[in-house]
Amino acid sequence: LLVLGLKANDSTKSLFPFDFAAQIEIVVGKKLDVSLIYTNTGTEPFICSDALHSYFNISNVANIGISGLKGHSYYAAFAKTPDYTQEEEILPITQEENRRYINHTADCVIADKGYNRNIRVAKRGSKVTVVWNPWEATTKTMADIPEDGYFSFVCVEAANYYDNSITLAPSEGYSIATTISVE
């Protein structure tokens, strides 16, 4: 168990002008469990969003499919409305994807035929699931990813925003978590 914490200070208040305490708890074993717990330590309520950015090493983007999203509406990229619904049982990644599935609490499974494994991404306290791969053009604009790096990763993450942002009253807390396992 690894626990890291942060409390509001002058530096944090220049970015987020509220009093809070936050900690991340990481448990490594047969499964990886990551929890972000935060509390409003101030005297006024605030609204916040959260995300546990989970990037998965894959054999090749052409070898994967993501299940667990069928029937859920999503925002494409940073659209203002969720104009799309996942119709397919399995989402292949064949182009840049930046989807935010709303009212989604189910597990996702990344089936990777090249590595002959399934990665299960479970979550708690999250109503938005993000699926992201920058593909070739966007990767070329990113200094921290090699130009062909998009072939070898996909992001499937637990989050809360849009209508699922979190409002915390004074002394109130919240937790978002993800559990990742290989099957």
C-alpha cells in the first residue's frame, strides 16, 4: 500500500481556490487498485471533476478491441452534447478516438490478441469512462509520445465530469477508484 497526500496551499490555491485534502492510495498485487479520495476542508461548497488516467501497453492497436461500452451515449472529443451511442459490442481503434461515455459504471475489457490477454478495467465512484488514442496526426504534435507511439497504447479511464461532476459541501468527501487486472 502506497499513500500520497496533498492539502490546499498557496500553490494549489493559484489553480483551485478552495480548501481541500486529497490522497491517492495504490495497492499493488494480483490486481492494481488506485483510489483518489478528496475532502472539502473549507467553509464553502465547490464543484470538481476527476479522472484516473490509465494508459495500457498493448501489442498493437490493430490487435485490440474494447468491450463493455455497448448501448452507452458518448461525447466525441470535446463536443458539447453526447451525440453518439456505442452500437457495437466491441470497439476497435482504427482512428483517433477521444470518447467520453456518460452514465457508464460497468467494467471494460481490453482484449489484446497480440499479447493473448484481456485487461479488465473496473471502477467505483465514476460515471464517465474515457477511451482515448491520439492516432498519428495528434501524436506528432505531442512531445512525450514517439511518432509511432499510438500503436502501442490505449487509454481507458474512470472519470467524473459533465453532468457527473462532483459537488462537495464543507466537510464532505468523495472517492473514485479503478481496479485493473489481467485475465
